[in-house]
Amino acid sequence: STQLWTEVWTWSATVLLIGNSCEKGTIKKLKNKCKKFDFILIDGDHSEIGVISDMETFIPMLNKNGLLVFHDVRHNPPGGIKPIYYKKIKPLLKDSFEYFVNENNNGYGLWYKS
């Protein structure tokens, strides 16, 4: 079985969280380190519930003019979130856009909070 674990590291103004973002204890540890962020990269659960939960959890933690990035937007599940990104996230985050280097790249969905 897969054992999920959580660690929080802080370097200067950088906080790195490794863990399951759908678990309340993980988010509590993160909020204990910092309440607001300028940049959030989500490379997490590829389920629709997980992706929507991450979006709802992390958008309030993003500073104005902050950047939210979703990883794996170019591939279909289970390795990516392409249909979730285009059907659920983009309609809610109208100014979001996709970035990728080449066709084999996993792609990033980017959104600036204004």
C-alpha cells in the first residue's frame, strides 16, 4: 500500500509542502508556516474531486497578483488533468492559459489573481 506523508520545509520566503493536499492536517501545517503566497504550484491528485478541492483550498491563500499553476494539463487521466482543466477550471478562472514547451511536455495551466 502507498503511505502518504507530509513535510513542510521553509527557506527564506519559500515554503515547500509535500503531502496530500486533500487532508486537513496538511493544509493546517502549511497555514502555520504562512497564510498567503505569491506563487502556488499544484502537482497533485489527478482526480476531479482532488483538483477542484485544491483550487478551492489554494485560491484564497494566493495574494493579489499572485500566480497559481496547475501541472499536467496536457495529458488525460490518470497521468494528467486535461479534461478537468478545460471543463472545470478554465470556465471558473477565465484568464487562465496553458503553457508548454513541446508536445511531449506535461504542460502548465497558469492563472494570475487580480
